[in-house]
Amino acid sequence: MRRFRTYRNYSIGCFVVWGVLLAIVAATQTAQTRNRMLIVFGGWLIGWTSASVARLVYPPPKPCRRAT
């Protein structure tokens, strides 16, 4: 099960959920609500992009070694 817990799978899942949410909002809500939802999605996208860049640029932390 751990092989499914990757950042790539998380990202794909998030985009699928956002796609469904935006499709529902586009079909059922007013223009003002659609606009607000797109602004929220834009904010999430900025956060996701910055997290993705940070994951690519910065190396993962080294395991902590305890002195014996």
C-alpha cells in the first residue's frame, strides 16, 4: 500500500477532485460563485506549484543518526 502514497498520486488525485468540483460548480452555480471558485482554485494551484518546486529543488532531509 505504501507504493501508492506518492506525491505524484496525491497530485493526480487533487487535480481529479478539483476537476469534478469545478465541473459541478460550472454546471450549477452563478457566475459570481464560479468566479470565486476559480480564485480559490488559483490559490491552491499557486501553493501546489510552490510545494512541487520546493520538492524538486531542496533535497530530502538526511536520516538522523543517534550517537551510541
